[in-house]
Amino acid sequence: MFFLTRKKTIPIVYILVFMMILLMLPWPAVAGAVNASYHFENNLAAGIMGVPALWALAQGNNGIGLTGKGQVIAVADSGLEDGNLNTLHPDIKDRLVGVKDFSGDGWADPNGHGTHIVGSIVGTGVKSEGAIKGIAPDAGVYFQATYNEKDRSLHIPSVYQLLQDAYYAPGSPRIHANSWGANFSDGIYDWDTYSLDKFVWDHPDMVVLKSAGNGYKTTKPFVSSPGAAKNAITVGSTEGIRGVDSSSDNPDQVAGFSSRGTFDGRIKPEVLAPGTWILSTRKQNSTEENNYIGMYNQYYGYMSGTSMSTALTAGTLVLLRQYLVGQGVPPSAAQLKALLIFGTRKLPGVSQIDQGFGRVDAEKTLLALEKGDLQRVDAKGITTGEKVTYTFNSNGKPFKAVLAYSDYPKTPGTGKDLVNDLDLKVIGPDGKEFYWGNGYIDGDHMNNVEEITIKEPQLGTYTLEVTGYQVAQGPQPFALVYGTLPQQGTISEVKENTLFFSNGENVTLEEDTSVRVVGRGGEPQTKLADIPPGAEAYLTFDEDGRVNHIDALYTTVVNKIQSKEGSNQLILWDGTRWTLAEGALIYVGGNQLNWSQLPLEAELKLTVNPVTGRVWRIDVRALPEHSPFDPSAISDEVVKRAILESRNIEKVVLSTAAGQEEIQEKPVTLAFSAAMAAELYRNGKPVELKLSGLTIEVPAADFSRLGDKERGAQLQMQVAWQTVREQSLPASDPLMYLRPVSKVVDVRALIVWPDGSQLVANQADYPVKVTITSPVGATAGLNIQRIGTYRFNEMTRQWDYLNNDYNADTGKSSFSTNRLGKFAVLEASRTFSDITEHWAKSDIEIMAARHLVRGITPTTFSPGETVTRGQFTVMLVRTLGLGEDTNTNSFTDIPTDYWCAGAVSTAMKMGLVSGYNNSTFGPNDPITREQMAAMLVRAIHFNSSKVFHETDLPTGLYHDQDNIAPWAKSSVSLITNEGLMKGKGQDTFAPKDLTTRAEAATVMVRLLNYKMNN
């Protein structure tokens, strides 16, 4: 999240709520691992919202689905690509109808945010053969660039002027998407909120979307301004279904970052949409400062946030508007809002405060319009006391009504936010059954959107009343939509003409029930037999309550299986994780397999529910070329002998026949019977597995996971060394050069059965210690101080730093990890443009290569800037290789969640630092050279058996030594004698001078050398 200053008559601080729209799936490919023929059908973020059904909706004689054709949307955001039409991202270039530069320095995108947003809405997918496309790929986009890179601020004249510019832009946009917001007035009805409401009041056909903000877990949890506007559609985030982490595996959960609520308690956001790990267009020349959380390739990347949710919702509204315009009646903004909310899906167990009216489901709205009995009204307006009534004949199926209106703008700071107050009421056929909007008795007098859902209505005629409770600035127009809700559920089985759902319900269809099955690509299917188990079904009903139409949506994923975890999770070669639904089936041809028999490295086709992301069927399309069962495993007798020997050496040692210190050209497997796991667990000693070029020490407790179901199987540790060309490997810091010291090692743990089926067990419950041995002479010509150990991150496609525990004498590097995978010993090189001629250049580069210091910007270090006590403590703790203790802290001026709290706590516990007498530490106080000397003395004492004798400074060593504080003189003397600090010039120590970043880096390098040699 970025805090930005907005320039207008009065400067206002803004957040570009880079709430990153992580648009839809295809998943990230693993370079060199996934065959080019693999493909993905449908986009999963779009699937959660039912959009694939809209893409397949027949329109007239040409049969083309809803794609946004003929519609233009306006987007106000940071910028686009490099601000040059000739080099614009290919997915966006042909969709751009115009650009307005409000920023004052061109319309280039400084952070990738605007490029990602626009691709989520109108991206054509041309660089992915249509796999990664926007929600409305045939719509046009009018873009308003607002971010000024020079002063790092948004330049917006006023919200009204911003919207007015878009309203009269080429193509006459009638939908406007905004993913920016003010950080000073969250949830408050301020002047920007007024400006937005005023524009929509004056232009009632303009739909304005606003991202809710990403501040829920901060001190400002309310929606960011102008998201509190009554006439905006404010959008929050749910999790996605990619399963990358705990924040992307449950679409029925509101994302933890998603802001919600207003200061006066109104319902905001109105709707939610997927907002975690969204894949969309990427700024092609991205840098470390860009906001991507993962890279797919040079054209696409991942972002998360309510910005991403807003873009997905905006694209959905473009499709809804295309449909309505095609019916001959362009809708008002209020009607589009009401239609969107009509189709929303309520998240189970989540309060309205957190979810608004629910998660967007465009399929439910469109199906109710196309096949159901949904009625929509754009009424001209009513005044105080007026009442308008409508009737609806219930067929006994769930019913929903939504009232929405664009309210008159309120003057900030005066009265309640709602100016014109309309109420919605539904009366049952017997005249005794009453329902009020939003569940308020006698009417909701806060919100300008009211919703009523009746889950089990009576048969008969219901009356809907819209009443002008208090209309101060009338007459007040309104939109009302109402009708039978399509039934939605996951199909577990289809038998003849009966649908069985996963919740235990079943529905029998009439012979004339129409069917549309969307999932295989191309034309929709039209037979019940085409509906696979796991499809998400939408049913509409006739006037007698019988099913008259069914839409069934599913998606397929084709890829190779990399590993299996637990009893129901797959990890594919592209790094994505998939969970099997209960009762999921696995087939090879016509033969059914059980989970344990599913072979790794087989090519699979997954049938997936697009809403839940659960896998309902796995078809094995191609088996692995060879069986992994090892006939030459270590015998049970050898394992038992190693257990006996462990009583003397305190560990069980198992090794391959090959020499352990020597890297083998071919993959090496260490295997033994899974039946020995119980023996190793009971023995209680760690188990050291010695393979070619490395050892792995596994805690005995980790063998407790294996039981009777693994009997007959083998435990295998597979090691393969891979040669890497002389090239820079991708690091998380794009300006860091990583050079391999030796080969890359791929380490896998598996459980393998005699039939060749196997289960990857790369995830350990307890940390395992891995030691890699590099060949003698491998570091020739390399800087040993820059050598570290790295792990390959399959999701980001980058090498993540682990540690710098490389021993030049033995060639060994050791680290602890809970997950096996690819590891490498690499030399890192990192420099900065402002240290080219600096005296500390070499030391700064060493510290940067060891990930102990960073630049002030990606390209500058600012060596002359001063260092604070907190910063120096963090550097000291990390240089000594200590962990950071976040559980204890005794200083009153360091909160437990402060950036340096863990390091200060550790340093205090280890005796490396002390605070002031008033129980404070002063983390932001600059550190003097004599204070640095005192900390360094404690550092060289730490974990050292060497005896140090206090000595006075030799007379005349420094001409200013009388200026050294009495408490620091012995420290300065010792540190000078040990060579960790030197004078500034020939005979000046400058004890009161503030320590610079360059000085701090230099003494840390000297401390590293000192610790290695003492």
C-alpha cells in the first residue's frame, strides 16, 4: 500500500489502494517443466463470479457471448506500461480508446498497478492465446493517468471533474473504476465523497466503482474515501481458490485486509469479489518497487487487494450493461447496482457488516433475466409520503427484491448522510406476513440500498411497496428489481433426469427443461449427460415452481502432478495446489484408482468446480515413463543395526552405496522400508541420511506420521544434481546477480508402493537440517563472503535466500527447513550507483550480498546517511546469525509489532545492547561512534571463550581521546586493538560523530571476519 499526496487546490494525502486484482487463472508455468500443449479452460476468478456462462450466452444470430463489445469503461489509476502507445502491452493496446494525463508527467505506469487493473477488465489475452484475459475482453477503455512519479503523488483536480472528463470521453463511458483512496478520512462522508455523489445525482446513468481499501487490520479499518459515497458501488475482497497460501483457499471468506464499514454504520462495501493472487497483465519492464506478489512470465503477474476485486466487478458490470443495452433499455446506475446485488451470494457464517450484500455472482443475475421471471424498474421518482406498489406471483421458490437509488449529496458535517429516505416493504399473500428492507423493523433509515430475501415464500401474490419516508430533495428516482432467485448448488451425480446435489438434495427435471453446460470450451453442450460431477448448477423455475432451465459450469485443468500431500491435496508442476472434493474419483482409462495409487509425474486432467475450486474427477492421461520403486533399498537388518549403533553416536546414520562427499552425475535414491519408521520413532534419535553431496538430518518425531496404511511401501530420499549454465539466476531482488558455486540439488522425500504409486512427503512437521557439500575448488575466483544458500520458490520462480553458513575450509553449507525442494549454493553480487568511488564500496557490496543491508532505493545506498540504534541492532543481530525474539520486550518505547522489536529483544537477552535508565531504548536515536564501539565489544564477547583484558588507550593514539566518554574508553581501546574500528583520519576517533550507513556496513564485515578467525 502506498501513501501518496494528491495535488489540487488543497493538498490531500491519498493511498493508491493497490489492492491488487489477481485476475483469474491459468496458473504460472514452470519453465522447462510443462509441455506447451498443456492448457487451462476458463478463468477461475471469473468462474467464482459465474462469468464463463456470460461468455457463452448466445446473442442474436451470431451466437457470440457477452464480451463487452460496444461498451467503453473509464479507469482512473496510476498509468499504463511505459506511456507509449507503440509499446503498450499487446493485451491492452487494441482496447484503448483514449488517455487523459492528469499526472503532469506522462501516462507511464510507475508501479504496474494500472496495467494490472486494465488487463483484468479488458485484457484480450493475446499473449496467452486467450488463456489469461479480462472479464470484458471486447470492451474499450478510456484511461485517466493520475500518478506523478516525480513528486510521488496523485494529481486529481476533483472527483467531480474526474468523472465529468470520463463521461464525455470517446465512447461515452458509463462505468468508472477507481482503485485509489484517501488515508485520512476512512469511513467519513467528506468532500470527495460529496463530489462523487453529486456527479451521480447529476448524471444518473454513470456507475462509479470504488475499492474498499486494504486497511482492515490497521488503525483505519473503514472503507477509504470516497468509498463511503452513497452512490458508489464499493467493492471488498474475498479469498480466491488458488491454494497458494492460507489467504487464497476459501472464496467464502472475506480477505483479512479488506476494509469495511463507515463511520456512521452504513453497509459498505456493498459487494465482494475475489481479491487474492489475481493474475493479469504485467508491466513488461518491472522493478523491485512494483507491486507484484508473483510473476507468471514477462507479460503477466499476480497482485492481491480490493483494487483487483474492483476491476473484476467493473468488468462484470460491463457485461451486464452490454446485455441490458442489447435489450433496448440502457439502465440507470441505480438499476445496475440493484441487479448486481440481486445475484450476490451470501457468505455462510459471515456478518453483513463484513460482507455487505455478498459476493458477486453475475450468472445468477443474467440467468434470472434471461430464463427466469426477474422484473426491473427504473422509476422517475417519489416524494415524502408517496407510495408505489408492485405485485409478484410467488411459485414457492426463494424470492428476492432489491431497492437502490442515487441519493442527493449531503453537505459534509451536517446531519445524517442519507438525505432522501425511501423504504422497501414486502407483504405476503395473507396480508399478515411483513418484510422490511435490510431486516430493519419499520424501515432502514441509513442506507440507499435495501434488500429482502424470502427463502420459503407462500404460494400466491406478494405486494412490494416503495415509500417516500422522508424526501428532502425530491422527487427521488429509484430502481427496483425483484423475482425468483435461481437455485445454485454443486452437482454430485446425474441419473437419467434427476440431479443429485452435494448437500443431499435432488431435483427431477421435466422433459422440456433446457440445458446449457459450459466448461469444455467452444459451444456450450445441451444434454444432461454432458454435466460432470462437481459442476456448479444454476436452476430457474416456471410459474408453477418446476425447473425450466439449468446452467451447469465447470472448468478443466491439464498438467503433470508434482507431488501429493495428505490424503486429498495435489501439487502440479506449475506450483498450484488443488484439494479434492469428498468422493472425488480417479481414473486411468476405464479403471478406477485410489489416492495412494495415483502416480507422480503422470499427466492429469482435473475436473474442477469453478466456484469452490474443488477437484471432482481426475483422469490420468499419461503415466510416468518408469516406476520409482527401488529394488535395492537398505534392508531392515541394516536399519536395525544403525539404530543399535546410534546409542554410541547419538544419531542413526543411513547412507547410499556411493561416496557421500562426492556429487554424482545421475540421480541417487536412498530407500528403506516404511515399516522401519515406527522403530526409528521409538528410538528417539535423529536420523542422518547421507547421500551424494549432502546429508539430511531428520528428527525422530517426524517418523511418527507413518502408520499401517504405509506398510509395504518404501521411504525414499531422492537427490538429483543439475548443471546450471553460467548465468544469473533470478533473485527476489531483480538487481542482484546470483552465480552458482556448483550444481543445483533437487531433494525429494517420497513414500513409494510396489505398484509404482507414490506420495510426496516434502513437507516436514519438524525442521530438518540439510548440509550441502560443494566440490573442492568450486569457489575458485569467487568472493567467499558473498556465498550463501538459497531455495527455489516454485510460485515466484525466484531463488529465496536462506543463510550464509558456508565454510570455506570444508565446502559445507548447512541450514534448517520444513520443506524440501531445489537448493543451491550461490555467490551474490549487488551494488549501487552512488558507491562507485566510495571508500566502503567493497564492504557495502558484501553486506548487500549477504542480505544484511538494503538500499534506500533499488539503485542507491546513501552511504553518508546516519544509522539509528534500532537499525544498528538489527544489523548486529543478523550479522551474528541470531533469530529475532518477538515474544519478549521490556522497553516502553518499542511496541511488540515494531519493525525492530524482535532484534532488540534478542540483543537485550544476549547482552549485546542495553537501554536508557528510563526503561526506553530510543530505537530512532542516531548512534554515535563510541556507542557503536560499546556494542561491538559485547558482540565479540558473545559466544567467545577468549579472555579480553581491559586496557587504557595508549597516550596519543587519538588526539581527541579526551572527548571519549569515560564509560566508552575501554571499549574504544579494545575495539581498536582488535581491528574492528579505526580512526577517522590518522589520529582522530571522533567519538561523538554519528555513525553512517557506510561505517556500519564496514564494521559488520570486520565483525564477520573476526568471528570466523576467532
